[in-house]
Amino acid sequence: MNKEDNVRPNYFNQHLAFKQAQTIIPKYNLQKGMIFQNRYKSRDGKTRDYMFVVLNPLYTIDRKIHVLSLNEMTKIEFNNMARRTGVRIIPKYKKRGLILPKLIMNESSKRFYSKRLAPYFDRWYNNSYRTLTLGNVGTAILVDYKFDDDIEDKIV
């Protein structure tokens, strides 16, 4: 197997085309459903640009943020997700975000992921689930994402 066989597609640039506006916010203000752009430093020390959707910001408990990486899913997959969840305007920032149910984790995030999420994410969202360490999150840029017209018409 050569190196190219292990390369996964990165849809970051595809999503940049649908960024209508942006606002820099404190990373402690990230909320469930927000879409944000970030330069994240991974465990191996490499820094890459990402676009994420916040699932559960647990920074007060374990300094972690649970997200879906849009780098791992196409615009079509993300729009389909938005159709299922719904989209709302985040009042404080006047930016679009997904309507997500609260994740209740009565166990460690690692156990929750491996038992309840991992078996389904490859099929659902192309392995996009990530647990970010807050200290490795750079500037949080809140993105106002332009969804397909049928979704935009139903924004709450």
C-alpha cells in the first residue's frame, strides 16, 4: 500500500465557498450547533484548518469539545444533516447553527464515543466525530453557513 492509498478526502475548501460571514468569538462561548472554523493542533503536533459543528462543549468539566468535522463530509452530506436536525439563528451572534439535541454522557467521553457513536459514524457522517482538547483549539471563528434554499426557507 502506498502513501496515497491512505489519504482521505478533505472537504474544507468546499465548505469555505458557503461561508457568508464570520465572527471571532472566545472559544469558551462555543455552543451546541455552532459552526466554526479553526486551526487545530492535533496530538502529533500538526496544525490544520478545520470547520466543525459543535455537538457538546464540555470545557467546564474536562476541557474537551465534542464536534463533527466538516472536513470529513461533503456539502451534500452536511445539508442532508441540516434537513434532519433543522437550522436556527444563534441570537447573540446572528449566525446560523444546527438545532441539535443535548448529548447526555453519563460515562467518559471515550467510552461514550466507542460504545454509542463510533459504530454508526462511518455510515452516517464519514468518521467525522472528534473530541478536541480546548488547549489545542486556536482562534474560534464562528461561521454563518449558507445552506441549500429549501433549508434556508425553514430557519427557526
